[in-house]
Amino acid sequence: MRYVVIALLLSACSYKPVVDLRASGGKAEFYQRDLNECRQIIKDSRNWFVIPGEPIDRAMVNKCLIGRGHSVLSHS
């Protein structure tokens, strides 16, 4: 059980969406900063009972990046 929790925690941090930086235009230079900020926003807003690494995290990261003007190609 302990290893499952550790794997889930690590998987939440490892998700890296596929983004077309050329299509993101001038926003491309801010991609890494935006990705880190989106992850932090989601982490801060997460309820205590939500398991890190659930598919909702991926969808939320994608939505956050799209909202910041990035062209996200990966799906949740």
C-alpha cells in the first residue's frame, strides 16, 4: 500500500503535457513558468482527500495552460 501511494505522488509531478510551443506564439517563452505555476495552483486548491495523480490533475493542468495561451496537444 505504501508503494502505491508513493507511485501516485510521483506520477502527479511527472505529468508533462504535450504543447506546441510554436503555435503558442509569444507565450512559448513563459511555458515552463506557467507549467510550474499551474501545478502549484492545482496543488494549493486540492482537497485533502483527492489522490495526487488522478486524471483530474491532468485535465486541470491542460485547462490552466490553455487559459494562459498555450497550444496543448495532449488530452487528459
